[in-house]
Amino acid sequence: MCGIVGYTGKQEAAPIMLEGLKRLEYRGYDSAGIVINRDGELSLCKAKGYVDALSEKIGGGSLMKGHTGVGHTRWATHGKPSDENAHPHVSSTGKIALVHNGIIENYQKLREMLIAKGFDFKSETDTEVAVNLIQFYYKGDILKAVSEAARRMEGSYALGIVCEDYPDLLLATRKESPLILGIGKDGNFLASDVAAILTHTRDVCYLADDEIAMITPTDIKIFNCELDEIIREPARIDWDISAAEKGGYEHFMFKEIMEQPEAVRKTLSPRLQNGRVVLDDIILEPDYVNSLKKIYIIGCGSAYHVGIVAKYNIEKLARIPVEAVLASEFRYSSPLADKNTLVICISQSGTTADTIAAMREAKRLGARVLSIVNVVGSVIAAESDDVLYTWAGPEIAVATTKAYSTQLAVTYLIALFLADLRGTITCEDYTAIVGGLSALPAKLEEILQNKENVQYLASIFFNKDNIFFIGRNIDYALTLEASLKLKEISYIHSDAYAAGELKHGTISLIEEGTLVIAMASYFRLIDKTVSNIVEVKSRGAEILTLTTVSGKAHVAHASDEIVLIPDIHEILLPSLAVVPMQLFAYYVALARGCSIDKPRNLAKSVTVE
Ligand code: F6R
């Protein structure tokens, strides 16, 4: 949520920041701005809207000269999207400017204190409090001022700061919101996300909570909150920049859908060796696994939907009670977690505020935390007892696709691993599922080769106002994701229901021409689902059914249109079934002319509660 990029070095800073902000735009895109420190004089430009609007105002950067600066692309929290509320914000004296990701929770109290001391405020943001607080503590030593201000601020923040008195210095500090420092050849960088600086450097240091960095063109120094210097070895990022570019595709979302076979292959293949699941990256001892009384799976949005599929599969294979819980609800629901509880946190970004809070609560209660994360070194990865990375590469489109698929793939591995240790799976089933996992990437490719079928279906149905998804068991879990994908990018109202539940109320919404998308891949329950399809069809609904090649004959008589996926072991079906639904959402949104990669009101990586 929101993006930060900063540079200090030999090159002109503004074009570098504009390029970085473009790459970060997926994190927030209601306004953007940059501040340049040119020989001790701050110049500022902000614009409501996309980064292009900012770029136009400053001639692609050519109208703002100087070698040190920070920029920001915003997703509004405090204060509506506007030029005034856009970052950077400048202190009352005009001496200090900063950009901010996160929310300063005690900003009202601090604002009142600062107003009483004579400070002026021009915006509605919590960020202006941060910059004035630093100004308040600034008595000639900017490092000390930032440290004292940081002690007073509650909530989450990542700050990129410049000060007139230090012409080539960038300062950075963070709490619960990511920041990385990039080491370049002729200058150094600051960013909230590696994608912003990957064209310039792959050598980065991660800033930890409460640390402060002083970045000059030739040096980066990191200090703890006591202002003792910390030596941090840089890490090397092995993501290729092409992974963060569209590479000829019209949208990141489509590119990322197409990347799924490879992302799933990369995630699975190192962990499947000689017909066995090998999870070298985690330490779950057999005694611990056998002592487990419960598993919680925690995530938000699509990550939570992965958790629901995993609940069905882990319970089925490993015979442990599993509860999938929304991260935003977990810590307010008196969770029954203790040392005999495993908490699996799922997060693409590893920085989702609700998931971080839930993870910390789980640890406080004594549970062990195993996380499934895409971004290496992110907060959730760093704080978990065990991490299984999804090797999806950078996901730029706001609507997740390849992260969802790789998360799902990892949950199968966990289910098999636990079932094997607990002795709850037969050799035949184990071998069949591992075989299915090995075949998964090729089957995903097969589905993607037939994408035009889905495009055709989208062209028939894109004008609907309401769409209902129904399914049973893992198909129900999948309807939740299919419905979310459709509504977030196409803005069509849609809802997901357990197929057997419709007649307990929702069926009243079905009328002539209502589109019902029935997920009927789970063969064991296909005839039950068909009964529910018939119930809505006889009340006027149009039916689009997703099923397997083997299921086709069972659903044909009750369906107007059918999407087929290949047969595969039943627990792996959601991995195949989700892809046509992602494509459907994509093509419907395309037909409706929606902003696919940056849907309205949304942002990638939700770092506020
Ligand atoms: C939906 C989507 C979101 C995320 C959710 C969690 O397409 O992308 O629902 O799944 O915000 O984000 P992470 O996985 O980064 O914790």
C-alpha cells in the first residue's frame, strides 16, 4: 500500500524516481509526488491521479534538477486523494520533507501538541504530523530528530526523509511497513519494494523495525533506536527485472495468469524428490506433528480462500481439525491456540497488516507459525518459525493469480507432509497425489492453451449485473475466489454460495436470465451439485458449469455453457479450476473497459488494518 522510492547519487534523481514510482504504482495510485534536495533547497511537485500526471507536470523529470530526492505513490487513508494530501509533506518551516507509508495511529494527539507549539498544518494527513514532529525535535542533528520522533509515533510507518541542511542525504526509518536500501554503482537507493530499483541494483539491505538509515551517494549507515551503528550484510535479489515488466502483454494480470505453470513448477519441483515431498526448509518434528490438536490457517482475501481449500484437504489427508480464519478477525475471536496448535499464515506480500497482527497473536499464545510467503525477507517470513516460499516472482497486478496458485500448491505439500508423518495416508494415495502434483504444470498449460473458449464465454456474459457462483466442498472454496476475482476487476456484483445452501434463502434472488456459474469439478458430489443447478435453472437462471472431462456427461443436460478442465487427483482440482475463472474475470473486465491491473479503490499489499 503506497510506494516509496528515493535516490541520492551522481545521476539526476527525478527521472529515476519517476521510473521507480511507475513500477510501484500497483501499490497505490490515487496521487503521486516527489521532492528534490538541490544543493540545500527543496523543490516539490505533486499531482492527483496516476504517476503519468506527475511526470507530465515535470517534463518527465527534466524540469526538476538535483541528485537527491524521494517520491511516493499514494493509496489514501487519512484525507481524500488530492494534490494537498499527496506526499511528500513538508514541515512548517519548509526545512524537512518526507514521504510515508502506513498509518500513524496517535496522529491526532501529536497534531494537537504540535499546533499548541505553533506548527501549521496544510493537509488532512497523519503524515504531516510525522514531518512536523521531526522538525520539532530537530536542533541541528537530523538523525537524533528522526529517532526522537520515531519514539513518539504509534502505528505503522515507513518514512523517506530529506532535510535542507543535508543536501545529499536521505534518511529512512520504518515500523511494520517495509523499506529496503539499494546499493548502486554511482548512487544509493531507498524503496518500499525491490521492483522500484531492480533496474539499478540487485544488492539490497532490509531495514528492520525501529532502525534508521542514513543514505549518501557513497555510503549507507544503519542505526538502531539507541543510535548504535549496525553492520548489515547486503542480500542479492535474484528476481529478473523482466519479471516485473509486462513483456509484451497488455496487462500484468494476464501475464501473471500465463506465468502460472512455470510459477507452480518452480514452487513444487525442488520439493518433490524421488516421489516424495521434501520440505527441507522447515523444521516440523514428527513428535510435534503428532501432538498437534488443531491447525489455524490465516490470511486475507485470496490468501484466506487458499486457506479454505487447504482446510478441506488437510482435514481429509492428515485428519487434524483445521480452521481457516480471516486474519482481520483472528485476534479478536479469542482463538484457542497454544503449543499444540500450528498456525499457517498465508501472504503473497508478507506485509499485510492484519496477517502480521494475527501471526504475532498466534505466537503470543504459544503456537508455532509456519508461513507461506512470496516476498523473501518480508515481515511475515522473518517472524515465522518456519517459512515455505512460493516461487511466483513479483506479482504486480492488484488481483492475485500466480500467488494464489503457488500458495495452493504449497498447501498440498503441507497436507501430504503432515499426513505422511501422522500415518494417515496410504502409499497409493500418497503416490497418486505426488504424481498429480508433478503433472500439474502441464495441465495448467493445457488450460491456458484453450483460453479462447473462456474469452468467448466472457463475450456472452460480460453485460450481466449480478452473477452467482455455487459449488460444494473444494468447489465451494473455489467459488469464493472466482467471485472475488470477478468483482474486484470487473465491478460486477457477484456472490459465492455453498450449492446446498441456496434454497435456504438466496434462491430468492434468482430470476429469468440471472447467470449462475456452477463449479462442479469434485466428482464425488457432482450429482448433488447438478441437483442444485437444476433448482436454479428451473427458476430461469442461465448456467455456466465448470467441470472435468469425466464430469461433462453428468452436467451437460443442466448447463447452457460448459468449461472443461483436465482430470486430476481430486484434491488438486482447485488448482486447475481457478484458472478459467481468473481468465473469465479478466476477459469480462476487458470487455467492460475496466482498469484491470489497478482496479478502483484497491491497492496491492494492504499494510494498514
Ligand atoms: C485479491 C487479492 C487480495 C490479497 C490479500 C492478501 O486478488 O490479491 O485479496 O490476496 O490482500 O494479500 P497478501 O497475500 O499479500 O497478504
